[in-house]
Amino acid sequence: MNAPETHPPTPPRRRNPWWRNWFSLAGLVIALGSLFSFLLLFILDSFAHFNNPYIGVLTYLVAPGFLILGLALAVAGALWRRYRLRTVGAVPPLSIDLARPRDRRILGYFIAGSALFLLLSAVGSYKTYQFTESVSFCGQTCHAVMQPEYTAYENGPHARVACADCHIGPGASWFVRSKLSGTYQVYATLFDKYPRPIPTPVANLRPAQATCEQCHWPEAFIGNLDRTFYYFLSDRTNTPYTIRMVLKVGGGNPSGGPVSGIHWHMSIENKIEYIATDKQRQVIPWVRLINRDTGRVTVFRTPDFTNDISHYTIRTMDCIDCHNRPAHKFISPNSAVNLALELNQIDRSLPFVKSNAVYVLTRPYKTTVEATEGIATVLSNAYPASDGLRKTIFAVQTIYEHNFFPEMKTKWNVHPDNIGHMISAGCTRCHDGNHKSVKTGRTIRAKDCNSCHIILAQGRGAELKQFNAAGEVFKHPGGELDPSMACTDCHDGTF
Ligand code: HEC
Ligand code: HEC
Ligand code: HEC
Ligand code: HEC
Ligand code: HEC
Ligand code: HEC
């Protein structure tokens, strides 16, 4: 007699499912809640036409964080419960038998659930990765901290280049490094532990070869650049003065022109190393020039620097030693007011408006709001009932908002620009006539004003129509110049 085919007996349903404890229940509620929020935010973020950085933070950082926390809590609760039951001997031995329909069903659920979870976490982590690299995460989320850099970046020539292209660059190891220091930065922001201003040079900024040179290669031949500088003196009539000059940028690729000019420092055959004795790399008493072709080495020192160089770090010069503010230039009040006057955003007919505008910009304010009010009050008192008052106030307030960040203690002289030599040392950190070759006594060239640029025309009106291709001698708008003085001995960005 044939017994009917039977399935193995299903064990009695346990009365104590693993999740029946407060920890696991709470964990499951948190996990489900954050899963729903994630899905909802994800849909919102994918279809919304606005770009709100906080949605990104919630969707790709906060929601997944809570999902993982919830699941971890649920598992911890289950383990704890199992441990407790086992100590009273109430746990039946675990047995899985795929011949049992219930076990097959559970396996099916398990596989489907895992597949869904893996898919979601793949999409989620890709999106999280993308998000933490995005300009809105770097620049806008930590609003107060990054506001100065973000504002200057938006108004600069690299406004369409992602922060990560210069601050991280390609490759896995820098990615991991940046995420590690980034994690610390998120912590510092949340707990208000960040320094004000954010110090430069950025300690572990990646060498320019891997960032700038992805887009601008060093040998590229740039040739001469034609630059016009507009000035207005601090007198009653705000006398205009214009300088038009050719900058000999040159290049390092002979197929585009002779290897020469300012970018000669970057040509492949030269290597320039230096020692800076301050953190901001503004004081450079020692420079070493190595010609890679001939192997010739020339060391230049200032006379007072006789220290043993083994106590210092030697840095190899790259793009950032000159272009240190390519994306975050904080413009000096003098230059910003000059430009606004040239564009007639500030009314030029107001007497002494140049010096008054610079004056109000440089008062000590605690907040931007206080500054905006202060600017309006001082200018209204100086020029009551004049036609150009409103546009002048607006222009000066805009200059303040774009270049002064009292909450972060950030402004032009906190982060000096190394291009040029008028209001910060810049090129004259080395080209000051004081750096002598130890062997030959030759100095790094300095006093020849025509070696880096030539002045085509200067002055105002008809004077600007006369070009001098050989270069004019600089006529200083501030009177006779003492050749032994550096421009920075007087000029500091406030006149
Ligand atoms: C074109 C390249 C470039 C881009 C794009 C860029 N930076 Fe920078 N950033 C620099 C350089 C170069 C420095 C200065 C490094 C130094 O002096 O050591 C700097 C410095 C900084 C500093 C230090 C403080 C300071 O003002 O020097 C912060 C903060 C910063 N950047 C944030 C950002 C953020 C946020 C973005 C995107 C919104 C961004 N950067 C985009 C090149 C870039
Ligand atoms: C992802 C590409 C990219 C990277 C990386 C990049 N730049 Fe640029 N850079 C640009 C573009 C695009 C422009 C604008 C070109 C133009 O206006 O003709 C520009 C413009 C410039 C200019 C001319 C600015 C001006 O005032 O007109 C300088 C100088 C410069 N970059 C230096 C740097 C330096 C230094 C770095 C590295 C810290 C760097 N760039 C990194 C793409 C890049
Ligand atoms: C010795 C200082 C110095 C070094 C080093 C240097 N530059 Fe320049 N560069 C200049 C000066 C000065 C200009 C003239 C334009 C200006 O005043 O902004 C210039 C111009 C440029 C321009 C053209 C800007 C324009 O308006 O068209 C680019 C792009 C540029 N540099 C990129 C680089 C890159 C990339 C590197 C590194 C490989 C580099 N520079 C290294 C000083 C330097
Ligand atoms: C770290 C030091 C250092 C800095 C900063 C520096 N230079 Fe130089 N520069 C040198 C040295 C060294 C030489 C070679 C001097 C020599 O052989 O007489 C040189 C040579 C030059 C030359 C001559 C190139 C040729 O054709 O022979 C020019 C032009 C020049 N620099 C422009 C600049 C400009 C512009 C700046 C600022 C944006 C600048 N340098 C910043 C160290 C520096
Ligand atoms: C080592 C190269 C070098 C030498 C030498 C040099 N300059 Fe310059 N100069 C520059 C650079 C670079 C700039 C900045 C251009 C820019 O901002 O784009 C500049 C800018 C200027 C400006 C415009 C300043 C501003 O920022 O508004 C004047 C004026 C000027 N130089 C005058 C002189 C005079 C006068 C001498 C001689 C005593 C001299 N320079 C020597 C490199 C040099
Ligand atoms: C002894 C102090 C002193 C030195 C050194 C000096 N200047 Fe001046 N400079 C002045 C004074 C004062 C004015 C007039 C300011 C005014 O009326 O607004 C002036 C005006 C200027 C202006 C017009 C500025 C503006 O925004 O109205 C330029 C450009 C200038 N100087 C360039 C230079 C350069 C480049 C050097 C270095 C080669 C230099 N100066 C060295 C004192 C000096």
C-alpha cells in the first residue's frame, strides 16, 4: 500500500519571532520610515526643477544614514533576544529545509528583498558619491563656512569648473584622502570648530600637475596678453588714470613661439625650488634654479638668510605659487571701486567719491548687515539729495557683499594674490633685487620694469591714443617714485 506523498512536517510557528522586542521594533520603524523618505526625496530630487543643496543632504546622507541605523538596531535587538532566549533554553535548533513550502517562500522573500536592497544601495551610493563631489555640496551646504570662497568662485573665471576638479582631481587615493578630511570638515562645521578665516595655503592641496594641468598644460604657448588697468585718484574730481600694458606671458612650447616670458618658470627644462619662512609663503629668502638639460644649479639667497636649509621644507614652484587665487579672488577695495567708477556704477561726478567709497568699505563691521546699513548711512550723509546717490550706494554695497565676509574674517588682505606686485609682494617675493647668487653674485632680475610687461600707453584722454611699442617709462600717478622703495611699502589695497 502506497502512503500518499507528504511534505516533511512544518515545525510549529514560533511564538517568539525574533523581532518581538523593543529594540528591533524601533529599528524597523526607523528603517521603514527612512526608506520611504529616501524614495520620496529621490523622486523629488529627480524631477524637481530647482537645485536645493539641502534636498541632496537629506536624500543621500541623512536618509541612508537612518536606514542603516534602523537595520543595525533591528539586528542588534534580534541577537540580544536570541541570546536571552538561549540562556533559558527556549530556542529550537535552526533548521532550513527547502522541501518545506514555508522555507521556500521565506527564501524567495529573502532573495527578492536582498536584490531590491542591493539595487537601492547601488543607486544610492552612486548618487551619494556624485552629490558629495558636487559644487552645491562643497559650496552651498556649509553655507556660512564656504560663503566667501563660493561667492568669489561664482564671480570668477572658473565658475563652471567643479570644486572637486581643483581640490581633489582624478584617481582613487586622493578621492579617499579627500573623503577622510571631508568627514572631519563636516564634523567641524556641525560643531562649529572651524577656523575663521580658513587658512591658506591649503595644507594638502594636490600638486597642480594633477589639477590645473588637466585643462591648462604648462607648455601651452599663451603669448602676450593685453591688459588695461583703470584708476581714479583720491582727489576732489576723482581724476581718472589708465595704464594699458602688454604682459609677456610667453610659454614653454617652441612650436607656438619662443620659450620665454613669465611662463618660462614652467617650461620643462626649468625647475625652481624655494624656501618660505612663513606659513602663507610670502617671505622667500632662498631660491634654487635647476636647469634640467645642462644640470646647472644656481642658488639665490637674500643676504640676511644664512640659516641651515635642512631645517626647512623645500617646495617646488608650480602654477599655484603665482596663481594662488584662480577661483577665489577677493578684490581690494581700491581696485573694486576703480572698476565700479570706470563702469559708471558709482557716480563719478560726486566730489571725493573715490576716497569716500574706499573709506566706508574699510570700516570695521561685525556683520554684512551692519556694513550694508553703515555704507548707506555714511554715503547718504555725504551726498544728500544727489541724483547718483542710490546707484552709488547699491554699487558700494555690492562690492562689500562680493568681497568682504566679516563673519568669516575674510577679505582681500587675508588671502593676498601672488600675481603682480602692487599691493602684495607677489613676484617681488623673489624679483626684488635682493636675491643674490651665492657663486656669481648675479641677482634675480628685478629693477627692469620692461622684463615682465611693457606699458603701451598711460594717462588720460589723448595720452591713451599714443602707443609706444617699445614701452613707456612708468609715470607714477602718486608723484615721483623713490626707486629704493617697493610698491607695497605704500600701497596696501586701500588707495
Ligand atoms: C580653478 C581651481 C579651483 C576651483 C574650481 C575651486 N578652488 Fe578652492 N582653491 C583653489 C586654490 C588654488 C586655492 C588656494 C590654495 C592655496 O593657496 O594653497 C583654493 C582655496 C580654497 C579654500 C581655502 C580658503 C581660501 O580662500 O584660500 C577653500 C575653503 C576653497 N578653496 C573652497 C572651494 C569651493 C567650495 C569650491 C567650489 C565652489 C572651490 N574651492 C573651487 C582652487 C580652486
Ligand atoms: C576643468 C578645467 C579647468 C581646471 C581644472 C582649471 N581651469 Fe583654469 N580655466 C578653465 C577655463 C574653462 C577657463 C576660462 C577660459 C577663458 O575664459 O578663456 C580658465 C581660466 C583660467 C585662467 C585665466 C583667468 C582669467 O582671469 O581670465 C587662469 C590664470 C587659470 N584658468 C588658471 C588655473 C589654475 C592655476 C588652475 C589650477 C588650480 C586651473 N586654472 C584649473 C578651466 C580649468
Ligand atoms: C611665475 C608666475 C607664474 C607661474 C608659475 C604660472 N603662471 Fe600662469 N600666468 C602668470 C601671469 C603673471 C599671467 C598673466 C595674466 C594675469 O596677470 O593674470 C599668467 C597667465 C596665465 C594664463 C592665461 C590667462 C588669460 O587671461 O588668458 C593661464 C591659463 C595660466 N597663466 C595658467 C598657468 C598654469 C596652468 C600654470 C602652471 C603650469 C601657470 N600658469 C604658472 C604667472 C604665472
Ligand atoms: C620663487 C621665486 C620666484 C617667484 C615667486 C617668481 N619668480 Fe620669476 N624667476 C625666478 C627665477 C629664479 C628666475 C631666473 C632668474 C635668472 O636666471 O636671472 C626667474 C625669471 C623670470 C623671468 C625671466 C624669464 C626669461 O625669459 O629669462 C620672468 C619674465 C619672470 N621671472 C617673471 C615673474 C613674474 C611675473 C612673477 C610673478 C607673477 C615671478 N616671476 C615670480 C624666481 C621667481
Ligand atoms: C617680475 C616681473 C615684473 C617686474 C620686474 C615688474 N612688474 Fe609690474 N607687474 C607684473 C605683473 C605680473 C603684474 C600684474 C598683472 C595683472 O594683475 O594681471 C604687474 C602689474 C603692474 C602694474 C599694474 C598694477 C595693478 O595691479 O594695478 C603696474 C603699474 C606695474 N606693474 C608697474 C611696474 C613697474 C613701474 C615696474 C618696475 C619698477 C614693474 N612693474 C616691474 C610683473 C612685473
Ligand atoms: C611712497 C609711497 C608710494 C610708493 C612707494 C608707490 N606709490 Fe603708487 N601711489 C602713491 C600715492 C600717494 C598715490 C596717490 C593715491 C591717490 O591719489 O589715490 C599713488 C597712486 C598710484 C596709482 C594710482 C592708484 C589708484 O588706484 O588711484 C598707481 C597705479 C600706483 N600708484 C602704482 C604704483 C606702483 C606700481 C608702485 C611701485 C613701482 C608704486 N605705486 C609705489 C604712493 C606710492
